[in-house]
Amino acid sequence: MTIAPITSSLKRIRYAVFAFYFMQGLCFSSWASRIPDIKNSLGMDDAAWGTILLMIPVGQICGMSLSGLLVSRIGSKRILPIANIGYAATLLLVGLASSEYALIMSLIVFGFFGNFCNISVNTQAVNVERMYDKPIMASFHGGWSAAGLTGASIGLLMSSLEVNPFMHFCVVAALVVTNLIVNLKYLQEDVKVQKSPEERAARKKNKPEKFLFLLGIVAFCGMAAEGAMSDWSGLYLQDIVGVPAHLAPLGLTAYMITMATGRFFADKASSRFGQKRVVQAGGLLISAGLLLAVALPHVVTTLIAFMIIGFGTCSIVPTVYSVAGKKTKISTGMALTIVSSISFTGFLMGPPLIGYISHLTNLRYSYAFIALFGICIILLSSQIKVFKKD
């Protein structure tokens, strides 16, 4: 295995990749924090909004195969900057959307560039994790979650000050451009494994391993819970708990506090207790938190429940991506594409399904249904043998 020559310190490279995770998370959480405002401005009910929430995953899925192919052939170092610019630019289009149709189109493109960001930045993270030769993937995803907390807090402030989403998103786009200027030079060429012609020919014949699909389903369940919090936590506080609209972003803020915090400790927990146990504990916390929110829909208990869910989701996706990227015999980019293709379907099915169930009943029934995904995580992860030995 050869790695591109490192012209700066390893820590500086790690900080740079962390910053790209942060900016990607800031873009997404900025959108998520203004969901109540955008939904109310368009006067949509829960079922119609559930359909709107399909658009980001639709865009992500449209870009899945292409992103994996381009990252594998061109390299994440070249794809990531372009994807970041596209992601920030389409966030501005979301802020400008004044009709349901405009919002649909902008969210599809937003999801398309978001998938390119996801595959390329995770490929960069796998590269750096190989350099460290120890688990550090969760700390990178901690950057995304820290950005989620930051974005939710900024969204709460902007909403309270009645700043329109477009002006809010302009500030975020400026930060993305600043990060590119500062950290672009620290991105690394993707890790290449030197093989003989015979080995390369054999690799071309390799089929994706079955464990990649199981990992994808585990991540699917985790991301369905993430989607429930990112897209519906504010509306849950507003519609079920009864908080004022300008305080609705508190739900996302509470969730992101523990999700971000947990990701900075998840790597150590995996090393000490084993990846399987950490993922199973995450599934248990997801179910417990969602059921608490359903059983006791009051401000304090609901915010505590959202924080429990944050601890539950913090380790699942980072652990799955780390295992998929390092244990596979196919390229890292393609392995992550397979896992992402399955896992992001959680975003495709979860939030809209919540909307449809809510339209027929209410959000409490929707959250009770998503709690089942935590149980699925516990059961499925016990069947995956490539998790690091306890």
C-alpha cells in the first residue's frame, strides 16, 4: 500500500478533513434548522411535507452510482472541492424557493451534490485513518455533528430574529468558500494498493462482499432515526409538545449536542468494548429515546429523549463506514457507494413515512414506528462478522 507523499503534518491533514466534514454538516443542518419556517411559509400539511422530504434522498440516489465511479477514477481530492461548491450553491437555491415546485427542484440538486460530498469526504477520511492505523472515523463524523449543533443554534438565532432563510444560507455559503481556500491544499490522493497484473485482473472480477449489504442495512436503520430527528424534531416540539414556532429548533439543537459529543468518544468506546457492542448499544438508545418522547411529550422529557437518541445515532454510521472502507476487497469508493446507497434509503423512506403516518394519526405514532429501527440495529449487527473483535 502506498500513500501520496505527505507535505504537511499528519495532524494538520486530519484537521483539514475534519473541517470539510464540518462544512458539509453546517450546510445540511442550516437547511434542517429552517424546516419549520419554510414549511409554514408554504402552508403545507404533514403529508405534503413528507413528499417534499423525499426530494433530498431522490437527489442523493440519482448521484450514487456516478459519485462512486468518479471518486474511484478521478479521486476524492478533486471531486470534494467541486461537490462542496455545488452543495453550498444549491443551499442558496433552497433559500430562494418561493413555491413548492421550486423547492422540489432545488432539494433534488441539493441532495445530488450532498451525495458527492458524502462519498468523497468519507474516502478522504478512510485515507487518513489508514495513516493513523487506529479508529478515528467517528471523530470525523463528530465534525459533521458539531456542525449540526452549530447550524441548529444559528438557525434558532436566525429564526428568532426573523432573518429569512436565503440571507441565513448566504452566510453559510461564505463559510464554505473560506474553508476551501484554507484547507484545499491538505487533501490527499486516495490510497492505492500496489498489485501485480494478475492481482489487478482478479480484483476486477471481485464482487461486492455480502457484509457490505448488511452494513448498509444497519446504517439504513441509523439514518432513518437521524432523518426523524433532522427533519421532524422541530415539528414534533411545535405540533405535539406545543412550544412556540421560534423555539422549535431547540429539538434539533438538543439532539445535535449529544450526537456531536458522542462521536468524539465513539472511537475509544469501539476500541475498548468492540464495534459490535457499541453499535448495538446505539440501537438500544435510539429505541429508548424515541419511546420516551412518545410516552412523555413534555418539553423537558422530550428534549432529554432527543439527547438520548443523539447518543444512540452517534456511532452507527461512522463505524459502518470505517468497516466498509477497510475490510472490503473492492475499491473504497465503490464500497462506500454500496453502503451509502442502502443507508441513504433510510433518509428516503424514514422522514416521508413519518409524514404520511402523522397525516393519518399524529407524530407520536410516527416516532413509535421509527423506534423499531433501533431494535433492528441490535439484531442485524449480531450477524456481521467483520466487526472488530471484542
